[in-house]
Amino acid sequence: MASAIGRPRASSRETLAEAATELFLEQGFEATSIVDITTRAGVSRSSFFNYFGSKSDILWAGLDEQIGVLQERLAADEDTDAARAVLAAVRAIGDGFIPDSLALGIVSATAMGIVDELEREAALRRARIARVVAERLARGGADRLHADVAGAAWGGAVLAAIDAWAHDGAGRTSLARFLALAADAAAPVSSPVPVGEVAQLRVVVQAAAFEQTLAFYRDVVGMPQAEAYEADGGARVAILAAGRATLEIANPAQVDFIDRVETDGDAPSDRIRIALEVADTDAAVARLDAGGAEVEASARVTPWNSRNARLRGPGGLQLTLFQELGPA
């Protein structure tokens, strides 16, 4: 007999989670008992404890699994660059993470009566992530104070990303996007830049088509406007934020080598080229291409395991987009 085709049957865990969130919305978290949940789900009380230790665990089970994977991954990691290992492992939390009861709980916290409950439980997860990350950084050579501060930053970043993802409409976008944004804030704490005499690197671009150029880099590339000024004679300037700034100095042999890696030999480097790290090179290329940039070399994986592409943007800037793929 042919098997029936249709919607896959939900697991007991999914059924319990769905029943619980329905009841939390209908009668509140405190008024809902485990018996209420199992009765609504049509499963036994013992089945509940096969999946969850408490009512609260229903909301956090998906993230708890991912934190467990994070812990295992960092414990087994032997990369000499601990900060890079942490960045890759935290970003991986978003892989396959789908909207679940936690996202619903975050946006419906007041209706469910779980505002304080969520904050308490979120603090426990922040602390767990912080401990896991701090242990990996310390094993990589960081002093204990720096490791603990960086761990706290990463714990906060993950929970903040999940909160932003939920409020943005978890079903519309991926958690990976918000984790990448949060990582931009937390990563510098893990791998601090040596302090020198220069406090900021700023690249100044002269653009006759000011509005078009500003709109491209601000709205299409995604560099938020930090400052803007006007002066007599129609003078205008806008300063866009771009995360961590570095100055890369390369000799001609290195430039030739990079050109062979990044291009097919028909898009040689300008004397000054702007390299922008992005979360997804292919998606960024498509976005910039649609926004007015010219693709000079399509995306490809480099020998050092990044995915690079080269474009020509408004203002005449030659751009390299690169996505770090993790240890080679």
C-alpha cells in the first residue's frame, strides 16, 4: 500500500511545545500546570519529562541544544586563533535555527506573564555561553580577566541577537543574520587590536554624485551613518560606520598574488582597494550588483578559506567583499 502523503506528523516534543505556548497565551504561564500541558497535547506526564525538565525548559530547549553544540565544538577545537574559533562557533548557532516557542515567548512575554521568568532564564543562558567562551579563550592564551569580559560580551551578543530576531519576525529572517550583526560588536573584545597612536582609520572618498554614492554605501552595502555635516557653498559630508578598521599594506608581489586568487586576471587591483568583511559574500554581491555596483570578479574561495569577490562601486571605489569561512 502506498504511504500517505501530507504533513509530517509532529513529534511529541513539538506537540508539547505547541500545547504549552497555546496555554501560556490563554491562561498565563503561572496558571498552567504540566498536567494541563500533557492533557492538551494528548501525551502522558512521563512523556513530558522525557523532553523537558520544567515548564520553562519548553521555551529554551532549542537554544539549550545549540549551547551544548557550542560547548562541544569549542572544547574539541584546536585552532591556534581562539578568537576566530569562537566567532565561527557562535555564528554556527544560527545554522538551521528555526522559529520556535522561544521566539513566540519573547514577543508575547507580557501576554504570557513571563517577563520576569524570561529575564531570569536568559541570564542563565548568557552565563553559560560566557563560561564556555571564556574557557576557550583562556585555553588559547588570554588572561583570565580578558577571557571573562569577552565571554560576557559573547553571551550578551547571542541573547541580544535572538531577541532582535524574534521582534523582527523570526519567520521572516534567519537568526544567522542577527548573530552576524551581534558578532561585529562582540568580536573585537575577543581579539583586541594593539593600542597605538592612531585612534581611528577613515577613508575619504570624493564623490560628485553625492546622494547616489551615499545611498549605495549606506543603504545597499549596509554601513550605518554615524555623522553628517554641511557647510557654505553646498559642502556636504557623511561619515559611515564600518566596524573595525585596519590598514593593509602589501608589496607588488602580494598584490599580484591576490589578483590571481580573487580574479581571472582581468581586474587588477587599484592602488587603493577597499575590502569589506560581510556575513555572506554571495548575498552581498547580489545586493550590491542590483544596487548599482559592477561585478569585476565573481565570488570564489581563497587558499586561506575566505570567500572573496571584487566589484566596482559608486565613487569609483574598487571593493573586495570577503566572508571568513572558518579554519581551512
